[in-house]
Amino acid sequence: MTKRRRFIITSFILSLGFIGIQLLEDRYRFMAIGGLGLLTAILFYWSLREGLGRNMTLLVFVLPTLFTIGVGLFWFLLPTTLYARIPIVIFYGIGIYALCLTTNIYTVSAIRTIALLRAARGVGFVLSLVITFLIFDAILSLRTEIYILPFVVSLLSFPIFLQGYWTIPLTREYSKELITMSAVSSLILGEVAVILYFWPVTVVVGSLFLTTAVYILLGLGQAKLEARLFAQTVREYLIVGIAVFIGMFIATRWGG
């Protein structure tokens, strides 16, 4: 069976599983989302098994698994109308197929250089931002305590940063530099979450700001790994961060 056919089967099965979750009672849905996340990892292993090993290539499971969990959690925040939920199922199926293609390029590029790698990095970067927004939106909507929020944000962002940085060197051996960079980035993001806890922003605005922080940290980190961390690059990312911060400040409802 060709890889492309396996990718289509994976996308179809997971989309059906995602629809099936909605038929369950509410108390079973969170457990079912976790189970579907596990199934996502299993199906991606089946789809990409030729290029995987007991090394850094296992990071290709991060985005697909978190994408499933993120969309599943975001589903609870949507209106219960058919018109609101059908597009999400279509978006999920397309996203899974795009992740199949992207992660396949990563596993192949870990062995030899191919022409589509830069495009795959771009798609992976965008999907990383989408996933972080979905997950952070669900986390912030829970209104967790101050001692829980930064821990959860840092814990979930660490694998996202790690796989994002790994897509630059695509080494098969474990790298202390990548782990250190990911740990520092996730720690900074946790500190940003602490600031947002005391900032009277809406869930959507807070999620966008955390996603923007990921955009800046991940973008600067990847530029450093590519030896392209020039003053102009830093300036461009900082301008985006400042613009989003000003927008968040304006959108905040101060006072009673």
C-alpha cells in the first residue's frame, strides 16, 4: 500500500472517530478525545513507519496528536448547531492529511535532503500556531488557578517548541541544545501566562497573545538554528509582538 493511500485512510478514520465522539454522553467525551489522540499517534506510526526510529524522528507525533486533542477541546466551545460543527470536521480532516504530508517530508529529510522541505517547514509552522491557539483557548476557558495555569501552559508548549526547533536541523540523535531552547521557551511562555492571569482580557484575546508569543519565540529560535538571526529578523518579530500587545491593551476592558 502506498503512503498516500495510508494518509487518506488515516484522515478518513480519524475524521469518523471525531464525529463518533459527538455521539457520546458528555461525561465520556474527554476520555474519548484522549483515546482519539492515542489513535492518532498509532495511525501516524502506521503511515510513517519506514522513516521512524527510536530517536528524534518520534517528534513527528507531536503535532498530529495535539491537533486532535486541540480540535476536540475546542469543539466544546462551539455552538451546538450543525452549521458551526460541519466546517470543523472538514477542517480537521484536511488538517490531518496536511500533517501526514508534512511529517512524511520530515522523516524523509532526516535521511536525505528533498526539495519540499522548506514548504513543509512553513506548513508545520502555521499548523503549530493553529494548534497552540486551540489548546490555549481551551486552557484559558477553564479559568484555572494561578499555580496551575503557567505549569500547564509550559508543559504543553514544550513539545511544540521541541518539534518546531527540530524541523530545522532534522537530526536523528537527541540534541541537548534543542531541549534547552525548548525548555527556556516554554518557561517564558509560562511567565506570559502568569501575566495574562492578572490581565482582564477575554479568552480569545489571551489565546491570541500566547499564540503570538509562540510565533515570536519559535520564529527567532528557528532563525538562530539556521544562522539567520539578523537584526532585521529580530526587529520584524518584535514589531509583530508590540503590535499585538497594543491591540490587546486597547481591547482590554479596564475597570468595572
